[in-house]
Amino acid sequence: MSDYFDLAEIALRIIEKSMSKSKKRLSFSKSEKARIKKIQKNRCKACGKKSNVLDIDHIDGNSSNNSLDNAQALCPNCHAKKTRTIKQKKLKLSQAVRYLKGLLKE
Ligand SMILES: [Zn+2]
């Protein structure tokens, strides 16, 4: 049984680490944004629609990872969809954390 507790503890640590908010929240510079849009020819990376209004999104959701490999231009519609999905995933993770904490208390 103690093996399960060890596993739960390890899982809890991994989940909490992945959920911890990064201290630095950076955004891409104007020139970086322009470059990304130019690379994508002003098209949304997700749906391919051409748009004058494109948001620059962090692909991995980590706003302190400002490498250009981590950037993509999304139309507001796709950006909102992606943000919603991430929020749902975080909600599930926080439910898992609560469950695991409950296990560890027993
Ligand atoms: Zn789109």
C-alpha cells in the first residue's frame, strides 16, 4: 500500500510543478510579432484563414518561453478556442490534485 502513496506523492509533485505559474510573463516584441505573421503569410496557424487581426500565441502555453519556435499566429476565434481547452485541462489537473491530496490524508 505504501507504494501507492509514493506514487501519489510523485504524481502530485509533477502536477503541481506543471501548474505553477511562471514568474515572468513576457510577450513577444512588435518586430517578433510582425515576423511571425510574415512567416505565416498573415494566416491563422490553426484554421488557415487569412486575417489582419492575428494574436501571437505561445504554443506550449508557457508565457515565459518566448522563443520563436514557441510562437504561432492565431485568429481571435482559434486563440479563444485554444485558451478554453487549456483552462479545461487545468481544471481537470486541479481536480486530480485534490483527489490525490485526499488519498494522502487517509
Ligand atoms: Zn483560426
